[in-house]
Amino acid sequence: MDLLILRALVRGPRHGYGIAQRLQQVSADVLHVGESTLYPALKRLLLNGWVTAAWGASANNRRARFYTLTPAGRKQLKSERQEFERLIAAIQQVLDHA
């Protein structure tokens, strides 16, 4: 989940609902991230210093907390993406040779 959230924030700040919408949109409606998954992950990212948060107004003028990727978060995204790609390659090897 961390990898997906960090990636969703690359293009700029988003509020929680915007992150969930982006993941659903980019995944062609396959990924549906609920609040019970999203907000604990965002809290973890905040505690690790990979994102920051600030209150602002959403598109419909409601108060929302916007999350922004930090330099440490960009570094973590790169690291997690490399590890994910390594894992996918290993799984592919098993499927090809099993």
C-alpha cells in the first residue's frame, strides 16, 4: 500500500479521497482502497517522514488534509519500487519454470 500511495503523490499533493480515486482510476477500476486501509497507511507514511500533511480546501470547498511527498518519500518510493520489481521478477521465474 505504501508504494501505491507514494506513487500517487508524485505529481503533487492530494487528499485521502483523491489518492483513493487516483489509484482506482489508474488501475482501470481494479483497485478499490477503503478508508480502513488508506488512513492507517497515510499515518505510517507521516510517522516515517515520507509525506507531510496540511489542511486545505478540496475541489468542493470542504476542509481536507492534503498529503505531499517529501524528499525522503521520493527516496523510499524508489527503494520500494526496486524491491517490488525484484519480487515480480522472482515470481515470474517461478511461474515460468514450475
